[in-house]
Amino acid sequence: MEHVLHTDPFEIKFECCPSCKGIYFDAGEFRDYLEDEIYQRFQEVIDQL
């Protein structure tokens, strides 16, 4: 697993599998990103990976 820290426009931490390109959160992290605005921006980050 590769640790990813994305800081623009806010900080998002997650793990990414280089083989399957799966995105994984530690316990409780995903809950922190469920707000609509944050979720939309996170989706933009994922689309760029």
C-alpha cells in the first residue's frame, strides 16, 4: 500500500494500492470526508490518480 497525502485545497490521507488502484481509508477517516463539498473534491483527487 502506498500512503497518499493530498493537501490542496484541504488535507486528505488515504492508502492506494499500486496494483489494483484501490483506495482505502483507516477506521474513521472516510466518515470525515462525507460532507458533500469535501466528497466532491475528493472525487476530483481520485479521478487524477
